Amino acid sequence: MTTRPRLRAMISFLISMLPAGTRRIPDRAEAASLKPTCIADDRADASEDVFRRHARSVNVPPRLPSLDRMTALASRAEHLAQALLQELLPRRWAHVQGVAARARSLAPVLGADADLLEAAAWLHDIGYAPGLAVTGLHALDGARYLRDAQHADAMLCRLVAHHSCAIIEARERGLADVLSLEFDPAPYALASVLTCCDMTTSPDGELVPVEQRLAEIQDRYGPAHLVSQSIQRATPMILGAVKQVHNKAVHIA
């Protein structure tokens, strides 16, 4: 007798947690129709994502039942990232799935921030998508799309804009002032988690030591590329973020 009222109440609660405003997610046909506008430095990387061997599927663990009420944002983020990346950049999509898996595994450590961090993990690389890549700084391009087209939560945009020490690459590209003016850095406690998840996940979505991930990036781009140079300068901060997150996870476990 009381099942339907309880169900209606649960649905109303979940709807109330969705971000205000319209969040239109492009379907696959629309995402595929977007025309690439990325600069020359990043065309090679995008092409590699498309033409390299098809990445195997990444196993993202199920959400914990106790967190079901907190997953509205992450669920929407997953669908948006899938629409933008899965068909056009399959290897990038594999990496994103792995980063999201890392974030979800840290849910007991993150508490109330678990949904936000998982959403950021799903969306951190959408700036590589054809049609969104404008400046060549994928963190900035992705954050601008989330802000301007999706009207996303401000903290989510900040996490994407500054993920994995993006400000250092922004300096290399002459975009540091633009990035800093448009998006404030996220609090270190949150940003370090996203950095850790990103920098312990291989391009194929596998969990790897941070040192292996850093070496792979530099090998993929080559020593003269500004991405390699940026990663080299960011290495102490990246290692510090990974160490902090690991220590916190061990302490809570």
C-alpha cells in the first residue's frame, strides 16, 4: 500500500538533486557531426586516439548502494563523456573510464565529494573531443564547454580546468592568464584526488604506478613537445598529490 508514495518521494528527491537549468547532452549523431578545430600540436594526439588499436573495455566498479542518492551528477557526466569520446576517440574514452574507476574506488575517502569527483573524472578530458578543441589546452576547452554549453556546476568546471597541474601547460601555451581569469583553481584537497586518479591511469584505462604514467606521457609526445616539458615541470606536484591521496586512503582504510 505504501510502495508508490515512497517511490514518488524517492523520485522527487533524486530530481531535486539535479543541477538547476537545462543540461542538454548531445546524442551520438550530433557529437559525430562536430568538426575538429584543434591546433596543429594536438591533431596528432587526436588522430592517434582514433587510429590506434581499439582499446579494450574498462571495468568500472558499481557504485556502492549507500551512495546511490549522491550519483546524479556523476551519471550525467558519464553519459556526456561517452557521447563526446566513445566513437571518435575510443582510446581517450578507455582512459576516462579508468580514471572514473579510480575516483569511484575512493568514494569512502571522499564522502560528500564523491559524486563531484567522479563527475570530474568522467569529464576531465572532453576538451580533446573534435569540435571542442579550440585553444589546444584541453583542460580549458573542456571547462569552457561545460560552463557555456552545459551550464555546469562551477566547482566541476574548476576541477576540469585545472586538472593535473594544467596551469603549467597553460604557461607553455601562453594561456595561463586566460585560464586563471576564467577559472579559479579548485581546492587542493579536491584537485589532488583528480590528479591522482588521472596520473595513475594508463591511456588504456589500466591502473599503473605514477612514475610509469609520467614516463609514458613523455615518451608518447617526445622530449621537445610542450606537453612533455610541462609534465616534467609538474612532476614534483603530481608526485606530491598522488602521495597525499594514497596516504589518506591507507589511513582511512
